[in-house]
Amino acid sequence: MPTAIELYNEGDQLKAAGKLDEAVAKFEASLAADPTYLVAHSALAVTLQRLGKQEEAIAHAQKACELGPDDPFNFTAMSVTYQRAYAATGEMKYIPLAEEAMEKSRILQAGR
């Protein structure tokens, strides 16, 4: 049985090859093997967003922030996820969320 890391690596290769639906399946399998694998949540956020699945992407970016609450990168990525959701939908609700996530990233960065 492949490990979460092995499944993630397969998904990453599929994503790089532009096979986004297949990559999502591998990242989801990675999370089935280890639901706390932060990197797979981050990769799913990016890949789902490319597929136009904004709310699913946001959920995975939020999970990455929950799993890594002290890493400013996770909140920067969350901000970018909200910004892209805004760009894709034009929904203004994403703007303050993006700003809030970026501010959290700045606070964490300043504390290092």
C-alpha cells in the first residue's frame, strides 16, 4: 500500500503534467492515508482552484492553516486562494478574507 507521501508525489507529477483530475484523486488518496498531511491539503487547494472549484479549494487551504497555524506561508497561500476565488467569481466577500489571511501571515512573520 502506497504511503501518503508516495501518493502525494504521484499527484504532484500528474499536476505538473496537466492531468488535474487525476492529480486531485491522488491527493485525496494521500489524505485518506493521512488526513493530517498538510502538503496534500495545500496541493489540493491549488489544483481544485485550477479546476474552478473555489469553495473546495478554500476548504483545503483553511485546513492547511489549521494544521500549520504557526507557518506564515500557509496564511499567504490562504490569501492567494481567496484572491483567486475573487478573480474567478467577482464575489467581494473574498477580499476581506484575503486581507485577513495576509495580515495573519505578516504577524507570524514578524514574530520570527
